Amino acid sequence: MWDAIVIGSGISGLAAGAALSRAGKRVLLLEQHMTPGGQTQTYRRGDWTFATGVHYLAGVGPSYRAGGRFGRVIGQFGRLLDWLSDGQIQFAPLANPYDIVRLPGFEFGIEHPEAAYRSALLERFPHDAADIDRWFDACHAAREQAYALLALHSAPLWATFALHMLRGADLNRWARHTLADELARISNDKLRAVLGTRWPDHGAPPSRAPFIEHAIVTGAYNEGAYYPVGGPARFAEVLAPLVSAAGGELRLGADVRRIVVERGRAAGVVYSAGGEDREERARHVIGAMGAANIVRALDPAVAHEWQQQVQAMQPGLSFLLLSIGFDGDIAAAGASSANVWIHESTEIERIWTYPGDGDAPGLFVSFQSLKDPAYRGLPTAEVLAMVDSGSFAQWLGDAQAPRQASYLALKEKCAARMLAQFGRHFPSLAGMVRFHELATPVTQQHYARTPAGSIYGTELSAERMTGPVLRVRTPVPGLALAGQDVFGPGLPGSFASGLYAAAAVEPTLWPRLLQA
């Protein structure tokens, strides 16, 4: 019997397994794919190496202890990662400005620290000073709720009840106040676009996104943006060996089919590997493969009401990811380590409803090879467009989809459109392109098992943020939940969820988490 079984080796599963191993527990870490790391893994195509999901990170720079209570929450990622990895994972700063917003005939660079960003806005929009001040005041007020949100999703039931009594009204007010609500107070359409353009960082369009989440995610970069030296694969390279060093094991190609529940308590899992079903037993199970996948692995009679609540939640938006390989000096041709947010109009909420028809309303461009000082190989870029996965609905959940001519035709059409659109925005780079490959919602669902191929799992909403459904502690004793569905989208939130799930299993970890 294992002390714990962790399902999924993304950053949350790696964090949970490594933390429990640090506490002397024997952990079985199961991964359905043949490469560990989830959205942090990288892959090679000839002389090019591409990242799947990490484009920049916050909370890992030398000043991550700064910024008051909110800064302490954000900096917890860097401090706990240092402890867990013995400082083996290093980070390189991006350029400053680290995010560049491009609108038709307009460009603006978002700098850090916040004072520099604010000054640049006031210089560029001198007649909108009152709106700018009001925006930053709202961001600061919303971020003050960060501690309460963290506690809400990780504390025992009695503590969350007390928290709701003390802070519930404020939390609900901020969670139901959308990004669109706050942007509506801005009169200048270009200023609105700059302030709201980064909503794909949390995956919910302004009309649905709780403003508090936008304030937390964008504010995290006020102390700088960073990239892991050696690429995102470093997370698995460093953290996975901690599991085996403590007597645990990482098993790849292990597709969990069922969570075993006996006498009302999670007691193990049944998984498929090599065409055979196998069963492993444990005192605790941590599900880090998405809440929807966890409930599908449970008997319908177990915590039935909770399962229905999870199943009623909608998946978030999906995306198309075009990986581009170049031959030549892309830095000399105008590329940099900064991210470029391109919108074809000031209507920043628009997504690509019918991919392949016309241009994408917006593109996110990341030159990963210029972010990593240890990168060796030909230069690369990743170009992302937010899409409605409905265009791919007929192939989602179909294992044979990648071989179907109709799917391949749509995929090639989308790739050609995105490549041409990229070339128009970066004409000096267009002639250097030597390779491209497109990932679709079908690709995302196949490798990450996210519902409808969504980029961040369950849709971000007020109900998800403040409701009782997606929390570390589930209604099934012995079963904890980790991943983006718990604390929120992105790598730091997923990492934190894994650590808090580990602490729910092994309480001796709490002093380390609270100390950080």
C-alpha cells in the first residue's frame, strides 16, 4: 500500500508528489501520457524545441517578497519552489516591457514595476488620468481578497464557513464584478484595450471573467516576468526524481479508469497500462487530472450531489497553438523575449468563432527560444489564438480524429491562416519560417484530457471562485483535489493547489506552507 496515489503529473501533481516525498511518504505518481509534466512539458521537432503551455511566470524574481499581503501570496510560488527543488530551478527575466499590446496603428509596452506601467499609461493617455487612477485603485482593492480566496479553497469546512461569515460579502461582490464591468468605466477605447487585453492569461472573456481574477493575474507581473532556464521541462526533471528518491514511483502510460471507494473512503485506483487493468491501493488519493475527469472515475453513487455540481460546470475557452520554427537571427529581425498581444480591433473580447474563416481577432505571440538563455537549437515562436471549440466538436472525444481527412483539412486551413496573419504582423520574420505545426482543441484534449480541449479546464466564473464545489478537500474522505480547477488558472495556482492537497493528506506540511 502506498501512502498516497497522485493522478496526473502536471505541475500540481508534481508539487503534491514531491511535497509528500519530502515528508517521507511513499507516493505513486500516475501519468496517462508517455512524458511527465502536463502543460510544462516540451517537445522537439528536428532542431526546434517547443513549449506547450508556459510562456511567462511571476513570483520567482528576487523581489517576490515585496508588495504587501498580495505580494506575499504571489511570492509563495517562488519560495516554496525553492524549498521543494533545493533551488535547482532557476529563472531568467524577460525584457521590460514584458508585454506589448498591438492594435491597428497603435502599440503600447506594459512595464514593471507597477509605478512604471502607471506612468507610461498617464504619459500616453494624459486626458484619462482619472480613469487610470480609478483602475489601479480597483485592482489594489480586489487583490486584497487574494488571501481569503486561497483560504476558501484550502481550509477545512468549519474554517471556510467562518470565512464566509467574515468576508463572504466582499468576496462575492468582487467575484460577481466582471472585467467588462470595470472596463465599462473607461471612456477611451484604446485604454480599455490595453487594460483588458491580457484576459487570455486566465482564459475567461471580459463579460464572464471576475475582475478580481484579472487583477490578481495581471498584478502578479508587477514585480517582473520570468522564464525557467532550461525550459518548462525543468519542473518534471527536478521534481519527479524526488518521488522515487523517497521510495515512490512515477509510472507513465497509466490511464486511470476508476477511483476505488470502500466504506465511503477513497482507497486506491484502477488504471490501464499496456492493455491491462491494474489496481493499486493507498491511504489517500490526490486527483490532479481535472475535476471533470475525477468525477468520471468515481462510481455515480459516491458523493452524488457533488458529482452533479462538477458535471454542471462548463469548460472554459479553447485555443489554437501554432508552433513556428525559424532559420536565422530572429532577434536582429525584431523579435524579443517580450510577449506580443495582437488585436485586429479594440474589441478585445472577440474570439475566433469560425477558425479558418478570416483572420483570428487576436493573437498572442511568444518567442520562447529568446526567453531561455540555455536554449540550444534553431529559434522558435508560439502563436496562440482563443477559439470556440464548437468548430471541432465533431472530433472531440474521438481517438481516430487525427486520422480523419475532414479534421486534417480544417487543421491545415487554420494553420495557413494563422501563419499568414503572423507574417503580416512580422514581415521581417516571414521569410525565415522553415517549420510550422498546429495544435487544436482535439490535440489539447488528447494530451491533457481537459474538457472540450479547454486551455484552463473549468470555466472561470464567480460560482467557481467562491462556490463550495472546487476545493482541495472533496466530500469523499481520502480524496483531495489539485490542479487549475482548484485555485485558478496558470502554473503558480496549479502548483499551490498541489502543495495544499499534499498538506491536506500530510498535516506536518502546513507549517512549511504557512511559513512561506
